[in-house]
Amino acid sequence: MSHEIDITGLSKSFGQGAAAFQALKEIDLTITSGEFFTLLGPSGCGKTTLLRIIAGFELPSTGTVRINGRDVTSLGPSKRPVNTVFQSYALFPHMSLSENIGFGLKMLGKPKAEIRATVDEMLQLVRLEAMADRRPSEISGGQQQRVALARALAPRPRVLLLDEPLSALDLKLRKEMQSELKRLQSETGITFVFVTHDQEEALTMSDRIAVMSAGQILQLGAPQEIYNTPVNRFVADFIGDTNFLKLRVKAVDAGMAVLELPGGKAAQASLPDGMRPATGALVTAVIRPEQAEATGADEGDLHATVESATFFGTDTHLHLTLADAQGFVLRRQNRPGQPVPAPQSRLGLALAPGALRVLED
Amino acid sequence: MHGHGWKWLLCTPALIVLLLAASGPLLIVAVYSFLSPGNMGGVVWEFSLEAWFRVFFRRDIFEPDLVEWNRAHLQVFWRSIWLSLQTTFICAVLGFPTAWFIATRPRHTRTIWLFLITIPFWTNLLIRTFAIQEMIRNNGTVNAVLMWSGLIDSPIQMMFTEFAVLLGMAYVFLPLMVLPLYAAMEKMDFSLVEAGYDLYASRLNVLWHVILPQVKPGFIAGSILVFIPAIGAYVTPRVLGGGRTMMLGNLIALQFGQGRNWPLGAALAMLMLVVVVGALIFYLRVVGRNDEARRG
Ligand SMILES: Nc1ncnc2c1ncn2[C@@H]1O[C@H](COP(=O)(O)OP(=O)(O)OP(=O)(O)O)[C@@H](O)[C@H]1O
Ligand SMILES: [Mg+2]
């Protein structure tokens, strides 16, 4: 696995003096060849800015960008082996789909026959052969999206940058395009850097995810890693649903803490590296809604009262109140004939071993 | 299409104004061009093709049967068309970077630049033209500076040349090019420019393949707005060009004034209309050709 993109000490400030705004703060990042890499974060966290710096549209304030080992920090976008799929698609309205797709190759001075062959191949890849001569205004949004992809793929870049390419599509089309993107990525072997603020999209598509907030990368890892072991409260909150519980520490031992649960029982929770809370201190512990199981009212680790239930098709979310009035959401997979607990009924909760984790705030 | 039947009534006021203000006078001019000139100006109600004949030809004074081309007229036609084309070209070349500059400023400062562009409209055309005269006459500002700096020994003759007319017209009509160009650029999607660079285009290629096709409607509108008033220009060639660089507008005015040949003036005016409409149709055909070929 070779390094495709190396980013070191990258910062970006907009404006000057007192009005300066730091959009990116000391980012270090390595993206591997051929991976599907996702930048995930809330609006305004700097995803687009980072992508534009990789593409060459924006100069960083400090730091360097290397592509395949070559320092490209000061090179313009036309000199980088990188192509972008724009959020607005940015298809040339005065050109046919074929001309759009062939534009990059034409600018590279490729022979006409080669351009035609590649354009045909690309049209086939995105399944738009029948529309080659149409204008972008004469096709649907999803088709425009595919043309934008084909146009960016045609010059065979080392890296493809995609800035929220699916955000303008409706849900069904988005699902279709998600698998289409995965297919294209595995067929071409090109490194994809994908920007989204949709955590589900990130989890399902990525090889690795960088979770960003306020110009920094908070956590970088495989989807499972990010979901199962979020490093802080922000990541835990942003990715998936999480129960946050304020619990008292009873004992601490080698990376584990024993926490006092509402109702009097105790449970083990893992501690983040380097954190050693004092006995008796209040800490924040997290547990995913699907990592507990409903039991009989007098069994389990926790006792709860049902407030309401929300039906989601595949599963039901039970909104519970614990003995000390903290809220808890339990996700239960639906099975035929399984009754939905009535409001105000009582049940017990058994926590899955290792599911409870202490987080730094 | 509910209620479509009476909606055209809404345009009747505009139609009446158009009919009275545009078609009426036009009709009068057309009719006058087929009448005979009165001795003291005006027309005599006698049908004649003489005016149209004299637009293009002249008779020898001593031998009326000897007919030759009216070179003076043809020269004026040619000069009008050629100077107007050049003016349009100069305005396009100067107007493009200007409009681009304005369109790429932060939104709140663009208004200021547009305001500055329109300021000349606040001053009377005649006064502005005299201001140019003041700049370029033999002992005017430009010559004074050049002589003072020692670059030239004697003043350069700029007044009463085609150069002076061109300068004046380009100056007067430049805003008419900048404004539609700016409007087209403002509507442009600048991510297209980035897409161009991203797909390995050089600056020149981005300009040619991405920006120009986008602002083409602005160029078309601007060219029409400059060319049409340029071909009928009166004040600028009169003041800066004098008698030697007369344009169509001056020739027409001459016939209604000292020339005392209203039918000839009317025929020349009709000819100008035909030239302008013809040029317009030709231009739109040629420029709009690519789009139509594709849609066809
Ligand atoms: N040209 C600019 N001038 C000033 N500030 C800018 C500029 N571009 C971006 N910013 C600021 O930098 C921050 C990061 O912007 P960026 O577009 O990278 O966010 P993003 O993560 O892509 O958000 P979104 O999900 O909404 O697209 C924002 O606060 C934005 O206001
Ligand atoms: Mg963005």
C-alpha cells in the first residue's frame, strides 16, 4: 500500500488581521492508493476547503500537499493528476455529453481516435450511451451526476475528489448512486476522496473515514473503528445514535473503571488512553442503543420505564427513563409476534459486555 | 391557455405608442423618399425615383446622360460601416476585461464600479465630445504633454481624422458593451471555470472553451447596442471628424439642411435602416449558427 496523498501541517486562514478565520488547523493526513477515503463532518468544518486545497483551487496558508510523493503545494489544478466531481456538477452547458466527457483528454492533447474511444468507454461505464449527443440541460439530475463522474474519470486521474456529489439527489437515487460509485471505484482502482456530512453514507461506503470538526481531524479510522470506539463525545454524537450517561466511578483498574449504575448495580467500562478518573468522580459513559437488551422487569443491569416507542420498520426505538431519571434509547430488532411494550410499563436492561465506554468530554 | 383570447389586449397601449412613434414617422420617411424635392426644402407631391437614383449614382452636370457611381456617397457608406465595425470591435476588446474585472469583485463593491461606468451618461454627449476635442486638438492636453516630455517636436494631427472619430465613438459606446457583458458574466457559474482548470485547460483554453461560450449572449447584445447607434452617429463625427470624415448620419442631416434635398435624405435614411436590419439578421444567423445546428 503506497501513499497517494500526504498532507503535513496544513492550515488555511481566510481574511486578514482581526477578521481572519482559520478554516483548517494543522492537518496531518495520509491517504493510501486505491482507497475510498471519506471526509465527514458538520457544515462549515472545512471539508470543502481541504478538498479544494488538494485539487489546487486554494493555496494553503501553511503546510504541504504531496501526491504520489511529489510536492504539488504550489501547482495549479491543471498540473495535478487529480480530478474533481463538483457538488453543482459544473457541466459545460454548451457542450454535448460526449464533449463534456472528452474535454479533459482534449485539453491534454490526446489524439482524436483515443478521445473517442475513451468517451465511448466512459459513456458505457455510466450507462449513458444512448444520450451521448444531448446537452446537460436535457438530462435528469441523476444522469448529470453520472456525466460529471465520467468527465472526471475520463483522463484517468490518480485521485478523484468528490464534494458531496449525492446531496442534490433524492433518497432512492442516492442509494443507487452510492453503489454505482463503489462499483466505479473498484472497477477503476482510482483513489476516491469523498466529502459528505451524511454519517450513514460515510459508514456504508468508506474504507476509512476522517471525522472533522472546526478545521481539525478528530478521529481517523475504518468505519467499524469509528463507530465502535469513538474517541470523544463529538464523534460519538455525530456518528450513529448514542446514549450518554453521567455515572459515578466506584473503582479504577488498568484501563477499566467500575461504574455505579442507576438502581445500584455496577458495570465495567473501558477508559480512554491516559484517563484515570478519581474514585467517586462523575464521568460520561456511552453505550449504543442496540448494545443493550430488554429483559424481565426484575432482571438485567438497569431498570427502566417505557415512555414511548417509535416504529422504524426493521427495528423499534424504545424511549426509556432510568431509575435516576436519565433518558435511554433502546433499539430492538422487530420480530414477528413481538409485542411493543406499553407506555409506563417497566423492563430491565442487560448491557452487552464491553459495550459501556467512558469518554472524555 | 385559459383566458388567452383577450390577453393580447394588454399590449394595445404599447402597440399604439409603437405605431404612432415608430411606424408613423418611418412611413413618412419612406413616402418622402419617392417624392421630388422642393426648392426651399420640403417636398413636392410628385412621384420620383430620382432620390433613390442619386443615393448610388450621379449625372454629369453638362451631359445628363453620362451616369457614374456617386463615389462620395459610397465612400461615406463604406466609412460608416467600417468605423462602426471597428468601434464595436474596440468596445468588445476593452469591454471584456472591464466587465470581467467588475464581475469578479466582491458583491458589495460591484455596484460602485457599475455606478462609475454609468457616470458619463449623466453628462451631455456634446459636452463630452468637446472634452475629447480638448484632449486631442493640436494644442490640446495630449500634444502638450508629449511635446513637454520631448517625445515629439510638433503636434500630432489627431482632430478631423478617422482616428478621432473612432476614439470618440469607442469612448461614448463602451458602457453599452460593458453592461450586457457584465450581466452575462454575473449569471455565469464560476465553478465552470474551475472545472476547466481541473480538466487540464490552460488559461487561454478556459477563456476560449468555457468563458466565451458562456458570455456570448452578452457579446451579441453588446455588439448590437454599439453597432446600431454607431452607424447612425451624428455628433461625434461632426465634432471630431469635421467635413472630411463624414458619416451616414451627417450625410443625411446635410440633405435636410443645406442640401435642401429631403427626398434624398429620406432615401439615405431608409438605406441605413435596410443596412442595419440586414447586418442584424446576418450577424444573428452567423453567430447563432452553432447553437441552431446542434438543436436542429
Ligand atoms: N473564501 C472564503 N472566505 C472566507 N471564509 C471562507 C471561505 N471559504 C470557506 N470559508 C469558511 O471556512 C469554513 C469552512 O468552509 P468549508 O466550505 O470548507 O466547509 P464545509 O465543511 O465544506 O461545509 P459544508 O458541509 O456546508 O459544505 C466555513 O466557516 C466558511 O465560512
Ligand atoms: Mg462544503
